[in-house]
Amino acid sequence: MINLQPYENPQYFIYLLLALLPLIIGLYFGKRFKTYEAIVSLAFIFLIFDADKWVQGVTLICYIVYQFLVTFAYQHYRRKTGKGNKTWVFCLAVILAILPVAAVKIWPVVPHKPGLDLGFLGISYLTFKTVQVVMELRDGTIKKVDPVMYVRFLLFFPTISSGPIDRYRRFAKDFDKAPSREDYIKDLGYAVRYLFQGFLYKFLLGWYFGSQLLPYLKLQAITMGKGNFLHLSWWLLGVMYCYSMYLFFDFAGYSLFAVSISYFMGIHTPMNFNKPFAAHNIKEFWNRWHMTLSFWFRDFIFMRFTFFAMKKRLIKNRIRLSHVAYLVNFMVMAVWHGLTWYYIVYGLYHALAIIINDIWLRFKKKHKLVKHTRFTEAVAIFVTFNAVCLSFLIFSGFLNNLWFNVPLGK
């Protein structure tokens, strides 16, 4: 059987664009063929989870049923009780929504039979969507979740595996009507541009940095680092910069593909990257890097914790409160990536970096120490870029290989 993983090779795009052609023609003439779109979406999702990945497919179906029960049970409770709903019920709904992905993250550190996995491709990104819907039902920003729209939102196949993370209300607004011909022609222009930019990023630059240059640099770093206790060498800098370039071009390329296909379908999936390596400080970097994830954590972790702590008067000083909130935010993000020491250190690193950056910006503003010039701007970008690349070296897990003699690829 044919098994097609999203955006894995150029052949995938041939099948995909041929399948989308009737939908594109319909949108050009102001009609959205919702039934045909559903058929195409289900077909490509089936091709992701068929053959040897059928267990993941069954798990996906069970997951969707489970999240439907959680979401619509909470919606029913909200509508029944009105303003009298209890906080503990909301917390329970969020915990239940998170439970599957939490089990998947914990599973690798639990003794189990090799090859027995609980998760499936895209479980994290689907969980971000379901938790967002439950939280916005609580806030009242979502008044009612339509079951059909909800399943379309969760199983929107261009973004199902790795995002970008869309919001229910924004998605539903796009899907409810077809764009005007003038607007759709603009969408097609962006779609083609993002598609070719994605090919440049993922299949050329990402391939070169990840498949050609990075293995050589890793081998040299391991070989040349054997002469000292920490296994350090100048080659490690090469690994750091090369992995950072690979990570950006590979993931940004994938995200561009997802946005491109969404635009072909008349859906304005948000962009995920905005020149992150041009950031002047670490906070600005997180406003440019994996933006849909960063903004999700900002809205649903950082802000929620801040409001909770203020309401309960846990920390009276607002500056200290924001620093604790940063720590909570990035540690949750770290655990989401996985329960390994290097992910935890990665999260702690960014939390401390953004706290130090906040302290520095407040100090600089108060004492007016440094004037903004092209030189200071260049220094800020240079320092931020290197700080970020160091964090990506930690994130890569290569130091785990280097220091603990774990074979490459493990």
C-alpha cells in the first residue's frame, strides 16, 4: 500500500496538488466544495496512517472520539450552569484533554516492550488545539463549538503533523465562506511563493545542512574531543551553527509547505517564522520563532499563570511574578518536548535568558547607559544569535552523545 508522510518528498506534492485541483477551481469561482474537501482530507490522512502505521491510525480515531467527549461534555456543562460553573470542572477538563499527550511523553521513560508506542504523528499539535478550545469555552470567547467544524479543525491535514497551530475561531471564519476571486488570486500567489520557498528551505538548504554537513561535523567533534575531559573542540562550534541552520530551514520549510497548501485551500493558516535570527534579544526571538507555539504558550500558560498568581496574591511584586511565569512557561515547554535532561536544561536556559534580558532592559532604560546605534543593534543581534544557537546545541541532544558515549542517532 502507498504510505505518504506529509511533505516528505517532491512526489507528495504532485499527488496533493492534483487532488486539490477541483477545490482550487471551485474557490476561483467562489464556491467551497466542502464535501470534496472532506474526502480529500480523509484520503490523505488515511495515506499517512495506512500500511505499517495502521496502529497509529486507530489511535488517532480513539483520540478524536476521546477529545470529542471531553470538549462537548465541558461545553454542555458550561451551557447548563452558565456563570455558575466551577473552576475545578474546568481544570478537570483541561487535565483530561492533556492526559493523552502526557501519557505519550511519559511512556519512553516507563519500562515497556520495544515497538509498543502510545502516540501517533501530530498528537501534540492536536492537543494544543483541543486545550485551546476548552480554555476559550471557559473564557466565553468561543460561545459554541460546532461538531462538524471541530472535526475539520482538528483534522485539517496540511497542519496535522507539526502545525502551525491555528485557532478555532480564526479557522471557522475562513472555512465558513469562500474568498472573493480577487482575494483568492492573491492567496494563490502567496501559496506558490511559499511552496517554492519551502522547497528551497527544506529540500535544498535543510538537506545540505542536515544530511551532508552535520554528520561530518559531528564525527569530527567526537573524534577531536577525545583528548579532554569534557570532549570539547572547535568542531563543536561547527555542530552548533550547522544544527541551528538545519533546524531552522527544515522546520521553516515544513511550515511554509503547510501554509502554502492551506492557502491553496482558501484557509489562512498563520505563519510560523519571521526572520528569527534577526532578533535583537531573546524575547523578540520568541516572537519570531515557531510563533504559533510561542503565542500559544504565552496565551494559555504564561498569561493564565500570571492571572492566577495575581488573583491568589502568590507573588506581590509584578516583576518577580513575570519572572516566575517565564520559568513556569519554559519548563512546561521543555517537558512537552520530552523528559530528558537536555530538554529540561534547554527550557531552563531560555527561561533564565529571558529573565536576564528583562532585567537588563529595565536597567538600561532606567540608567540610559547605551544609546541605540547601528553598531549596538548589530551587537545585540550577534549576541542573541549565538545565545540561541547554543540553546539549539543543547536541544539537539548531541552533548548527550558526546559526554555519555551514546551512539549517534540515538
